[in-house]
Amino acid sequence: MFDPRLEIFSTCPPSSGDGPGTYAERVAQVARWSERAGCRGILVYSDNSLLDAWLVSQRIVEATRSLCPLVAVQPVYMHPYTVAKMVTTFASLHGRRVYLNLVAGGFKNDLEALGDRTPHDRRYERLVEYTTIVRQLLSGQKPVTLAGEHHQVERLRLSPPLPPDLFPGVFVSGSSEAGRAAARSLEATAIEYPKPAQDGPALPGEPGLERGIRVGLIAKKSEDEAWGLARARFPEDRKGQLAHQLAMKVSDSVWHGQLSGMTEAADGHPYWLVPFQNYKTMCPYLVGSHERVGAELARYLSAGCRTFILDVPRDPDDLDQTEAAFERALELCAKPSLIS
């Protein structure tokens, strides 16, 4: 089981590529693996090509006892009142806490298809107004009135009220200054895509800002075993590389550009970008032995990171091996002199 001092989230498989007869069961299966491993929750993606994240979250809740959906919320998709109503409905029906992953951007053609041409930084200003309404509704202290530039409500009240212990955690992308400013304003956790520790501090210090990272892990007892699995699972693929290049042209996400501009880490370093560069996943990976991956994780823990969003597990052993790497990282953090 993952150490309860950490907030570990897995990721729900995306719906693309699955038929209606198989996807629901795959969601439930991955959710059950994640709960048994001690994950706090599971990220559910949202974009124009995927099934509705809230309905997928319903399947997760039905298949588990305590796992918390981390639902990607795009303001263009629904009114803030609807988000608050979803949260309090999950609480009322299932006694389950929901986390919100507030998404300001996405693929430009997706946003334009929905009539949204708001510039990047202005979308984060809108996100602050949006999330403020959601939070005030969920607090239930009084009717909500907000006359913002992007959202307006007047004496709006939410029913049924949300129990305080089920108030949602809120995550915001922290890759851009606009994103970090929004996270600070909302007192939310800023989620970043880590750079290799060899390129500088694991997470540059920003006092008062809660930090988390999104990263995939492939860890085994030996380096050879881990890298053998990694290369078999994510072979280089010309078609995927072309899809990645196309995605770069239609995305204005700062994190996408930052990762795409990185070069591969030095030989022997666990940081690996091949899955991202070949459009197989949307995050960097750490690959290697429990010792080597644990040492890299320890650098993030030492920088104050306590929230980790992992990639989609392929089987329960993925989570068991990841747990072993985190155990080693915590051991190293207890002896700071061992973290080089």
C-alpha cells in the first residue's frame, strides 16, 4: 500500500480505442487495482474526443469503496453550478469525495469548435472566477453572487449541501506563470511535468504554493528488467511521432511545449521521454531499478512534493513495483545525506 502521507493518483484509461462492450469493465478493473494499491484517487481525462468524464467517474465509484475520481473540468464544457451539483450529488449518493483537475486549455481546434478563442493567460483568469463560484456554492454558507468578467451569478444556492469532510481537492496546471498564479489565488495544488533533476532543482521553490507532479513510472528490481519492459511497452513509432508533431501545432499548452523542447536525459538517467515523443502518453517517465527511480523520486519529495499523478497502470504489478520505488524514496528522504 502506498504511504498515506502521500497523495498518489493513478490515471483512468482513455476511452479512445475501446468498444462499448469492453471500456466500462477496463475502467472498473484499473480502478480496483488502484484502490488495492492505496491510491488516493484516479485521474479521469476530458477532451472533445473522449467519453464524458463525470459518467466515467460514476463507473469508478460503483466499482470501488473509497477511490476518489480526479475529474478533469474544462470551463467551456459546463456551467460552474453544474460542477458543484455533480460534486454534491456524488457525495449524497455515494458518500464519496471528488477531486477537481481544473483545465484551462487543450487543443486549439477543440476550443475553437466550441466557440472559445480566449487567449492562454486569460483562460486562467476565467478559471479563477469559475472555480471561485464552484467553491462558494459547495461551502453552502450563503447564496453566491459574483459579477465577474467571464462568469456572473446572482444569489445562487446549491442543494443538497455538501458535507465539509467531502469538500473537493482542487488541482491546476502549474507549468506556466499564469497557471501558478491561478493556483496561488485558489490555494490549489499546482501540477507540473517534472524536468530531469540533472537539469537543476527538482522543483524550483515557490513559497506558499502546493506542488504536485504528473509522471509515469516503470520500476523493477534491476535496471535491465525495467528498461527491457519500458522499450517493449513503448517502442519508437514513426506514426506516433507524426501524431505528436501534429498535436504540437494545435496545442498552446505550455507544458506540451516545454516537454517537446527537451532533449533526452543522459545515459543511465531514469528520465525518459520516448512515450511522450511517440504520442503514447502525455507525461515523462522515470525508468529503472527501485533504487534508481526511488532516488529520483526522493529529490521531488525533498523539494516538498507530496502529490503524484501516475500514468495508466497496465496491470497490478505496475502499481506494486511503483510502491517499492516510493518506499525506497521515503527511506532516502529519512537520510538526506544519501540524496545526491
